[in-house]
Amino acid sequence: MKYFGTVKTFDPDKGLGSLKPETGGDDLYFERSAISWDAPKDISVGQRLSYDRGMVDSQPCAVNLARI
């Protein structure tokens, strides 16, 4: 199942960011490796993305990020 959210923060140097789910709840963090397209620096705050939910170190995160 795909979810949708808005990029809240992204640091291209560190490759880390956070996403605000449209369904509400806590922000989900993501790493550059979760981005499904070739130019991960193209992410901007406020951009709407689709994603899947995953877990890293027992913490929820966003994976398989895709532009919509």
C-alpha cells in the first residue's frame, strides 16, 4: 500500500530528511537510499511524495520514496 506525505526537512549533504504523512501522526524519517529516482538532491521542502512504510533500528521510516 502506498502512502502520501510532504517533505518537511531534507539535508542533501547528510542525505537525511523527514516526511509529514497526509494521514497524520508522527513525522517519518528517510535516508537518501530510500529515494527511488536518480537525482536525490531534487527533493525540496513542501514536495509531495508517495512512500511505503518501513522500519530501521525498530523505528518507523519512509522507504521507496517516489515523485507523484
